[in-house]
Amino acid sequence: MGGYLGYLIITAPAVLLMMWAQYKVQTSFARGLQVRAPLSGAAAARHILDSQGLQNVDVVETAGQLSDHYDPRTKVVRLSSEVYRGQTASSVGIAAHEVGHAIQDARHYAPLVIRNAAVPAAQFGGNAFTILLLAGMLFQNVHIIMLGVLLFGAVVFLQVVNLPVEFDASARAKRILTSMNMVDDQGAAAVNSVLNSAALTYVAATLQSVLTFIYYLSIFSNRRD
């Protein structure tokens, strides 16, 4: 089944999963904001980093909602205002997750090393895929489209290798928050809900890239036949 309709049908499971995951993230995050924690997200991040001997990693506030991330180039954990200032289970859970990435970086966690190395290729592959797909459709040249699809494989690879990176960061966050008594049982349940919901978004993104790759690969195979 070709055309845009065929693409929508093939990738529908991933789109529906992403919609569900984003809904779960928003609702679990909102519920977690109602559960108090002894430390703010910023203080929790700083405390965990110091306990791991990572005094060289800074924790800074950044603009946006749920824009939290760890920058391995500058060794900075960037937390959105709500997470940075919030003294809630959601705030410390997300902060601890991003600190988990800093710990992975410091310990040279293999999937993170591979992911970071794959980022430039994935960025190039994603951009090239769009350009070559349009060019191939314009000139009705399936070989140009296939080249773009092959380059898109770098995006798929990045998404796949990103899964263990994100799952491991969440697992580290849950263990550390519990072992350092930063959350009680209610807080731990709220953290689990937030991080498990976030994990679904990574699964959905990976599924969509894989299904996209399969869809265009099947078109090329059918054209060759």
C-alpha cells in the first residue's frame, strides 16, 4: 500500500502510542507535583552529583516546560524552572533522571558513548532523508529515495541505542532517590509513574522511526520487483 495513506496506516500504532505517552507524561507529572519532597529538583541534583564525586557538573535553570536535559559537551544538567525550583516528587524524579545521564557520562556507560557518537550521523541522515525523499518523488527516481532511506537508518540506529540509555538513567534515578531517602513511599510511586510514562515516549519515537524505515524500504522492494 503506497502513498501518504499507506504511511499513515503503517505508522499509526507509533502515533497512537506517542499520543498516549504524552498524555501519561502530562498527567503523571501533574500528579507528582502534588506530592511534596524534602528537596527541590536543583538541590536534589546537586546532592546526588556531589555524592557521586561529580562536583565538576553544574546544575542550571533553563527556559521551557519539561525541557530538562544533560549536556555532555559542557557537563551541565539543565532543568526547567518548574523542576529546578519545585520541591515535589516530579521535580526530584526528573532531576535525578538527568543526573543519571551525567553519571553515565562519567562512568563511560557504553550505550551513551555509542549514542553520542551516532548523533552527528543521525542528524545528517535525517536531513538527507527529507531532501532525497522529496528529490526522488520530484524526479520519480526510486534510487534517490532508497539512498535517503538508507541514510535514515542512522536515525533508526540512534533511536534504538537511545532506549537503554534512557531506561538506565531512570533506573539509576529510582535507586538513588530511594537509597538517599529523598522520597518516601508515596514519592517513590509518583517518581515511578513520571519516569515510566516518559519511557513510553522514547519507545513510541523508536517505533515510529522503525516503521518509517520499513515502510520506505518495502516501497523500494516492491518497485524493484
